[in-house]
Amino acid sequence: MVNPKVTFIVPVYNTHEFLPRCFDSLLNQTCPDIEIIVVNDGSPDGSAAIIDEYARMDSRVRVVEKSNGGLSSARNAGMDVARGAIIDFVDSDDYVEPNLAEFLVGTFAEKHPEIVVFGAECEPAELASKRIQQLLSPEACVFESFDSALLFSANAQPYVWRAAYSRELIERESLRFAENVRFAEDVVFQFESYPLSARTVLAPDRLYHYVMQEKSLTHTFNAGVKRMDKVGAHLLVLHEVLERWGRRGLLDLCPGELVTWFLDLVVFDLARLDVENYAAAVASAKGEFLQYFGSSWTDLPSATVVRNVARKIAAGAGVSLIDVVRLYLSTRGLKACIERFV
């Protein structure tokens, strides 16, 4: 098969127990015109044997072997050899609905998007917060050009596996994942790709099954002892987003919303850091915003409570949990705020 309609890219690292379910869900698609690029990212467990077995059984499975470099590196390696007109990312411990490829082929043919975002189910559901469930529930919508809602309010974030991309977009814009980012690498990719898409389609169809693991990096970072690591990871995401936006001339798109988004992302953890770590974190955030937006960055957010938090950070003053509550009430609303604190 020279030019399959859909390429599924599946990075694998130490997930041998989940691979049969994942691979079976892809090979049993109602649209058979697909390829599955499995990137074995130096997995030391029994994954290689399972991957080889599936590759022998079905020629649509193509294997890329590489030394361990992380999820971003593995996805990039998959994109380097992808032949499908549509590129879709699947995590190896998850699985998809049998009509995912058919849905993507039909949507790209009918609506001619460069990105399609769809819904997902969390498993087990009790591990998923209401906020995560909301984020995985987009409403049907077509964006004819970039709209900041894609990044901040349309439930099109934060997971890359709930979106499919035209290979034309990826190649035209030389889109790649940031290999130095190991946590929330999806966000960097979305912040770069969404503004570059000529048309983006959102669909409510729940076509992906997100299997939530207690041992995942996200859950680990939520432990109190890892709080500074989490803040540091988010600061790296901010740096990569700003650097890529600066390089592509995108900094004027929605700077106030970007500052608001980042403060909303980190303020809860910032407020609970010790004095030394807090000082280091706010100095880093201040430095990034000063570099790309100048000294007036604290005035960019539209909401007064967000500007107040920004000014505290700029001054090196402490941010309290009261500040967090006020900011969340402004950015997320009362229900989400209650869920976060109760």
C-alpha cells in the first residue's frame, strides 16, 4: 500500500500488556486503507516481541526501532516515515473505536479541514475529573481560520491523541514535537499547529478511549513532593510555546489570553511552594513574559483578578490560596472552582 488514507502513529515504551488491545482496535477499522507505524522507543519489556508478531500478521503494521528518546521523539520518528494523507496519534495503552479511520476519511473529504478534533471516553470514568471530561467533549464547530477559542475555551486541548492532522499541514509547516519537553508536550504541539491550520473541525463523536493510569507522569506530578517538578515542567512548556510563537510571528495573536492561560495552569501549585522554590519559579515566569511581551505583560489579561496575580508575580510577591480562588472563579467559574478545592 503506497499511499494509505490514514496513518496511525503509536509510540511504545513498556506497555506490552496493553498492546494487543490497542493494535486490534486499529487493525479492525471499518476503513481498511490505513497504515500503523509502531515506534518502539527502546522499550526493555516484552513489547518488541508483540510488535513483531503483529507486523508479521499484517503488512499494514510498519515498525520503527529506535533508542529511548521519549514520547515526542517517538512521535517525530513516526511522522518522518508516515505516508497517509491523514496523521493520527494513538498512545499504546489506549484504544480506539472501529470507525475512527472511516470518520476521519469522511470528515476530511467532506469538510476539507487541516485538523479534526474529536471526543474521547475516560476509562475508568471515576478517575477522570469533571474538567477532564469536559475537555474531551467538544461541540460540533468549524473554524475557518485560527480562533483563540481553540486553545482556551473550545475543548480542543490538551491531548494530541484526540486530534488528526493533514500530512500536508505537517509537511508545509515542518511541525514537530518538542523533544526536550517530557510533560504536556501535546500542548506545545497544539499551540503551534492550531494557529497554522487553515480550517479546523471539532466533532463531538467519542472515538478514542483514554485509559487513565495511576502510574502516569500526570498522576505522579500531582503528588505534593513533585510540585516544583510540575511547575518547572509547565515553565518549560511556556518557554517552548513563546519561542515557537516568536519564531513564527504569532505573538500578537492573543497575548492576554496566553498569559491568563498560563497563570491558570500554574497558580494553584505556585501558591503551595516553599519560599525558595516560589522565588525561582516566579522569576522564571517573569523572565519569559518580559522577553516576549515586555514590561507591560502584566496588563495584557482582560480580567482584573488575573492582572493582580500577574503583578504579584512580576513584583516577586507571594500568591495566596485566596488569589487562586479568585483567579479560578474568573477563569473557570464557580462549579469548576468548587470541584478543584472540595
